[in-house]
Amino acid sequence: MRKFIFHSLLFTFPIFVVIMLNFKYAPYFIRYELGPGTDEQIDRSFTLAESRTYDCLALGNSRIYRGLNPDLVSIPTFNFANDDGSFNQYYFKLLYLDKKRKKFKYLILGMDYFEFSYLPYTRNHVYFKYLGDGYKKDYQQSIQSIHGLTRWLLGRDFFSPLNTSFNSFMSKKFAWTALSCSKYIFRALQGKPRFMKAFLRDNGQYVIAFSFALENDSLIRDLTRLPIQDDYFNKILKFCSDRGIKVILVMAPARSNELDGYNPDTIMEYERYFQRKTKPNEVFYLNYSTHPSFTVQDFSDITHLTENGANKWSDIFDGDLNKIMKTQIPTAS
């Protein structure tokens, strides 16, 4: 019996050591392969938004977060967007900056047809630290807050359906870590520089230096307009109007693969809705979703621009922003 126990321990101990090392160093190597984690991104975004000086602020979801490079905008600009965002978060971000006495003249507000359709919760374990009780209130009676807490406690991938999520969780902790570690060591042995494939710039833009875009990509989204997001959208416009901030509603370039999945009548309804929100010399609307300058090579996946694509769009957008600053009413050029 003792011999059996000894051999069992001898067999399991190396496995235990490997597992512990994986859990300890997985975030380090995965960070080099996949970029900083959600918590780090949001924490740093708030720190930068508070510490930097800018005349123009950008808010939006992942399209703006990855698609707008403030370095290519003529006036000092900070990108305060993030993945999986919507208007309730944008409004409370504005209140946060207002309390910090941050002043700016222009707000770039990212728009999407699907952006009104959900109340985002997956990042609330971080946002609750910054956005106050008013933000939390919208989630107190929502089952989504329970889901968000569960994701926070167990990890975003360790969630139902349990079997699929557990496999994804273990893949990240082991398979991805082993691959990332091997690549890191191999590059070091070759004397090649080690660089992160995804990173957050000091201007707030998130850059991903790899692409999975395919010609046959497809995506179906919910285009329902929730009253709560409609209300927060209007609150944002009033917040800016009260403070003399000009608002540029912006729809980033999109792939036809995605737009083809939308109901054309619903798209036209949204377009009329956005146009009704414009006001001379106060609220502008620029729609680049079907801009002819962008092809599949400009996208990293079905919906996000590559770094080069983002630079191309930022340069085009800057030309239109300059027209707005001269109080001309532009169209997406």
C-alpha cells in the first residue's frame, strides 16, 4: 500500500507542479499573446481619462475603442470607449469625468444599430468601482447582475453551458499558455524583440495586431431599441447641450456581411431616428458604415478595423471633424 501511495505521489506531483505554474504564469504569457485583460484595460482607461488633457472625448463600443486613433485627430483627443459598451455606461462615464472637473469641447459618440438592444453587464465588476450608485441601480433587480457576479467569481469563460465553458476555460489556462510560452521563449532564443499583439495606447485606443477576417464572415444582431438605452442616449445629448459640448454621432465603417444581416426597414428607421437628433452647430451625424474606401483587408474580423484600417478611418474622420469645428455641416466624405 505504501508503495502504491509513493508511486501515485511520484506520478501526480509533476502534474501538480505544472498545473500550479500554469495558473501562476498564465496571465503573464497570455497577456503577451492576447493583450491586457479586461480589468487592466478599464482601470488604465479611467486613469488616463482623468490624467490627460484633451479638447475632444470619444465614447463608444469596441468599434470606436479599436477603430479611432486620437493621434490622427487634429485636436487633442482621448478615446474613452471600451468593448461591449452602450449608452448607460457612456452617460455615467461623462458624470465621472464631470465630477473630476474634466472639460472638453467635443464628444465623439459611437453609434451602432444594435447598440440600443442590451444592457451590458459583463464588465460590471470593474465599472462598479467607478460609475457610482446610479449606475448600479439599473442592475439591482436584473438577473444580469447575478450572471455578471458569477462570471467575475469563476472567470468569464467558466459559465453555462458548463461543459463548453469549462473546456474554454482550461484551453486558455493550459493550451494557450503553453503556446504563448513556447512562442515567447522561441523568439527570445532567436534574439527577436518580444512585442504584445494587443495593447492599449496612452491615447485610449486599443490595438490588436492580428486579423481573422474572412470573406464569408457573417453575424446576426438584435436591433431592438430598449427604452432604457434610448433614455440614456437622450441624457447624453442633454448633458452635452447644458455644457456647450458639440456632439458628433459617428457610425464606424462596417462590413457588408454584417449590414446584409439587418432588416433594411429597421436600418432606415434608425437612420431617421439619428437624423432627428441632429441640431445645427450642436449635434452632427456621420455615417461611414458603407464608406467605399474600406474592404475586408481593413478589418480584423466581422466588425472591427485593423490598426491600418483604423488609421485610414481616423484620417478620413479628422477631415470631417475639421469641417464641424468650422461650423460647417459635413457629410461622411
